[in-house]
Amino acid sequence: MSQIFSGGCQCGAVRFQAAHLGRPSICHCRMCQKAFGGFFGAFVSADQAHLTWTRGQPSLFRSSKKVLRGFCPKCGTPLTYHHPGGVELAIGAFDHPEFFEPQVQVNHDRRLPWIDHLFEKPAAADPEMEAAFAATESYQHPDHDTQAWPPNDNSPKDNTNER
């Protein structure tokens, strides 16, 4: 993908632009589960020559002898996975993660035992819960680049992605 994509952390302290992206994937290893606080980690490989940090820089944590994981030093959002073959970016950190449908599962044999059946379960429909989500005022950085963040006290917050 040679198009330029932007993304960043939840608080807006770290932002990036990337082009020449490779194959999107999800990894089921225990380190990815812990790094994301979820069932798996979702990544897309990136060409470091076409990766630019436009605001801030991720902090790095060595999760193994060969791997560094990048995250926002202010809010903790997982951002990168650095390995001897290059770097991968967290799909959820992109402004438009819907563009990166995973094409492969890594460490599939280490997946949680119920993951294959997770999406077969019916979605819960709770109008009271939906109303509470709709009323939430988000302080999260919007899913697009901004001149500055956070906004000063006199400017309105951009809450286009409230949840």
C-alpha cells in the first residue's frame, strides 16, 4: 500500500504517518495478548523509510531478546513491534483501521481456546448501555491529524469519535 496513512495514540501525544505498508496480521502469542491487554495483537508491517513520527515518539520496552515494543509514554497505547526483520504498526492505532483486514494469523496454536467461537455468540442489545455510551464525552484524540493537541481551553473539543 503506497498511500499515506496516519494514526497515533489515544491521547494524541504520539502521531505518525506511514506508507508502503505490508501484510496485516494478528498474533496470538502471550506477549501480544499482554502488550495489548486483549485476545491478540493486530499489526501491519511497515517500511521504516516511509514511517514518520509527526508528533512525539513512542517509548520502547524490550519484551524479549529480539523484540522491542513501542507505546505512548503518556497514555500507554501500543504502537509498534520492532523485530530483527523490521517494524510493524498496531492496526488499532491507525485513524482508519478498517483499511487493514488481517490476512494471516501468527502463533495460531497459542490462541485462547475459545477465540474461534467468539464471534458466533449473539451481540448483546441493551438500550440502557447504548444510551450511556452515546452520552459519554470523549477526551480521546480524534481520528485525524490536528495542528495541536490537546486543544487549549478556549477551543471546542473535537469529539467526532465519541464513545
